[in-house]
Amino acid sequence: MSSDEQKRLVFECLPTQIKDKRGQLIRVQIYEASDFEGLRQMYDRFEPKGLECGLPPYDDQVRLRWLHHLVSNLFNVLAIYGDRVIGHSAMALSCSPLCPEYLIFIEKGFRNRGIGTALSAVMKEVAKKFGCDKVVLTVRTANTRAIKVFKRMGFSFCGKIEPCRDMEMTLKSARTGRRIK
Ligand SMILES: CC(C)(COP(=O)(O)OP(=O)(O)OC[C@H]1O[C@@H](n2cnc3c(N)ncnc32)[C@H](O)[C@@H]1OP(=O)(O)O)[C@@H](O)C(=O)NCCC(=O)NCCS
């Protein structure tokens, strides 16, 4: 299947917009190369940098390389307010077995408005559509807000009890669902 066909199938399960808790409309869209500058600017504005397992990287050059890596290798979805990128989530959907690591960042002024939950729900549907067995992530135990969102999605803790803990979400429907990769 061509990458255009894959994208079209994934688009079918993406809502094109989210209404946040303030009633503001946030557009949701698959990352395109023309979005790079907007994404870079979001991470330039992002605060605090470096807190979540060193991400987003504090150093400008390292951050730029990290971003190039993400957009070249991962499946990326953006949350956009007006013409401003305010949220980004990503998963690697070309690895095998399909147990991608999940990443999500919402810009400071837009947190606690339901956007992280809504975007994560979209990514869960994407993972199901791709036939992922599970999705994994690492989170600081002190990041109780992120943990609340991840548990709500169906993630649970696994592995060693450490300051940064692994979480995983098993996608039971993956085996029976339509696999598009
Ligand atoms: C974690 C993050 C993605 C969540 O996205 P968000 O849009 O802020 O999340 P939502 O608004 O959908 O949900 C947050 C929930 O946590 C609750 N919350 C807020 N602060 C909290 C805290 N300190 N402890 C526990 N829960 C908290 C909110 O009330 C909300 O719950 P509710 O919907 O029941 O009211 C976002 O805050 C973020 O990008 N943070 C910085 C980067 C980060 O931590 N990324 C994850 C790295 S693993």
C-alpha cells in the first residue's frame, strides 16, 4: 500500500477538530513537511524544556536535530489553534513488532483544556488502525497530570519502580482490527 493510501486510511479515523474545555476549536491534522516551521516554533516557545526525560531538548541545535528525527521517522499529528501549532504527538509506526513509543507535548497556555486527552484518543485510534499490539511510553512519576491522561487512555504502569516509569497500553482489538501496514 502506498504511503498516500495509508494516510488516507488514517485520515478516516482522525477527527479534523477538537473543541477544548473553553469551547475553542483546535484543528487536528497529520504533519506535512510544510508544517515544520510551525512545529519548530512551538518547541522554541515550549516551557519547561528538558524536563521530560530530557525532552524537548534545551539546546537549540540538539532540539532541531531531534525534531528532524521525529518528522523523518515517526508518524506525527499536530494540534493547531488558528495558524499556530500548539500540540504535537508522535509514534513510530514502521517498527516491528508494532509496539510504538508514544510522545505528546502540549504548549503551556493550552494545557488542562482537554487537548492532550483528545489528541491521545486520536493517536490510540491510529495505533489500532495500524494493528499495533500495544503502545508504550516513559513518564516521570512526578508528572501526575500526564499520568492521569495516560491512565484515562488505558495505559498502566509496568517494569521497575523508578523516578521515570514505563507505561503500556495493550490494544486488544489489534489482532482482529484492520492492519494497514
Ligand atoms: C501531559 C500533557 C500532554 C497533558 O495534556 P493536557 O492537554 O494538559 O491534558 P488534559 O487537559 O486533557 O487533561 C489533564 C488532566 O489532568 C488534570 N490535572 C492537571 N494538573 C494535574 C496535576 N498536577 N496532577 C494530576 N492531575 C492534574 C486536569 O484537571 C485534567 O483532568 P480532568 O480532565 O479530569 O479535569 C500536557 O500537559 C503536556 O504537554 N505537559 C508537558 C509535557 C509532558 O508532560 N508530556 C508528556 C511527557 S511523558
